[in-house]
Amino acid sequence: MSHPIKRLHHDIHRLHVAQRERKKDAKELRKDERGLKADRRHLEHHRDAFESTHKELKKDRTALGHLREALRSKLEPLTTQREQLQAAYDASVDPGTGEGDPDIQAQLTAIDQQIAAVHAQFDGRIEAKKQEVDQGVAAVAKRRDQIHQDRRDIQHDHREIKHDKKALEHDKERVKDARHKALEHLRPAEYKMGLKQTNKVRRELDLEPVDHVIRPGVPNVVGGQIGRWIAMAQTILKRRGVPLSKMNAHDIAILIRHESGGNPKAVNNWDSNAAAGTPSKGLMQTIGPTFNAYKLPGHGHILNPVDNIIAGVRYAIARYGSISNVPGVRAVKAGRPYVGY
């Protein structure tokens, strides 16, 4: 395999590697972006749960406070009454027997029973509510930890996405550079490849296929814009198998100079062809039927300079064997007046 083709295949390999890396990093970016969205949803969910749990905790604390206040309001008068009774009982104690007033003792016993009844009414409920409060505190702390973790996850997601985007930009530059190199080396390689191999390579580079092998273009030996048109037409005809020896650029220029003066839009409305309804047109002054008979596919505009040269050259070769054999060309080169072809 020749050097230009090897170099092109190396470029395409680099391009494929860069494209795979770009695809992988793009996939990673999409994954991390999905992760960020999920973590944001988690954060919103945990914030809502935190607010709900915190509200329940506040309600439970309020309820606990009410129970404690109710207990205090129930116990306070009983405690005051007991203290008074206890003082009275202590004052009634007989130093000799060490015993106090039995009526007061009975009242103290009754007060103690009432106090016990109040505790029985409230202690269980207060304990249960304390447990609910403790559970609420733990739940709120858990929700707060979840929110903090979600924020850490989101920060991590942002860092990963930033890294992914940077890697993707680097990948895009690598793809761009590899493609540029491949396109730079494509034409020299195409000059040496067949049609099948050429189109395979072009597909790998996302280029349109061609219907002919690519070979070096014909240089502009005439000069100027007319010379460029002639060279373009020669290149296309050469790809179609027309040898350059039958379409000398300087001889084509002689025909153009005498037929149209180099004006691609020239139309002859006064000769016999015009009288017959088919005026001569374009650089080579071909009439419509002749142009249509000798035009090439994709080159069907009679006033297009390259299309007109193609049809005119093919007609002249078909009739005279080569451009050099056209009578007008031979006459001019021999120093005689030009005659139409």
C-alpha cells in the first residue's frame, strides 16, 4: 500500500479512536446529568419530608408541654394542701406517744391517693409523648443528614459534569484535528485508490460518494478565468476517459475566443441557427440540440461555462477526431481566417 493511503488510514484510525472517546464521554456526561436531576429530586423530597417531620415534632412538643402543664395544674393544689396537712400533723404529734392526729393522717393518706391518681392519669401519656418527641428529634436529625448528603452529592455531580464537559470539549478538538488531518491527506490518497476504496473512505469521513475515481485535476495552462473553465472541463472529461491529446487547452481557447469572445452568456440571434429557432449559446456557441446530445450528466446548463465547454469539446471530437483538427483551429494556427465549426 502506498504511503498516502497508509497515512490516510492512520488518520482515519485516529479519527475513530477520538470519536469513540467522544461518544463514551458524551454518554458519561448524560449519565451524570441524569444523576444530578435525580439528586435534586431527592433533595426536594427530603426537604419536604424534613418540613413535615419538623412540623410533627413541633406539634408533639406542644402536646407534651400541655400534658406537663395539666399535670402541674392538677398537682399544685394537692401538693400545697398536703404540705399544709403535713405541717398540721407534725404539730399534732404527742411527744409521749410520737403519734399525731389520726384525722389529719387520714386526710394525708387521701391526698397521697389523689396525687397517685393524677400521676396515673398523666405519667403514661407524658412518657409516651416524650418517646414520640425523641423519635421526632431523631427523624428530624435523619432528614437533616439526608439533606446535607444530597447537597454533597449535588456538588459532586457538578464537579463530575464540569469534568465531563471539559473532557468532551477535548474529545471534540481531537475529532476535529483528526478529521482535518484525514481531509488534508484524503486527496493524495484518492489519486491512488479505486472507486470502491475511495467511497469506503469517504463514507468513514461522512462525505458524499463519487461516481468516478479521483485523479489529479488538469492544470490551467491558458491562464485567467477562461483557462480555469477549460481546465475544469478537461478534468471532468479526463475522468470520463477523454485523453488530453484530443482536447488541447490552447486549441479550445482559440474556439472560445472566436465563437463567443469569452462571454459565457453570449447568444447568437442573427445567424441561420437562430433563424431556425435554435440560436447558438455560451462559450462554445453550441445550439440546443447539439448541447443536449453531447452534455454529461450533472452538466446540463447550456450557459454554464464548464458545461458548455464539455458539450462543445465532445461534439468537436466526435466530428473531427480532436480539437486540433477543427477547421477553424487549423486555419488560425496556419495564419488564415477562422471558420466556424
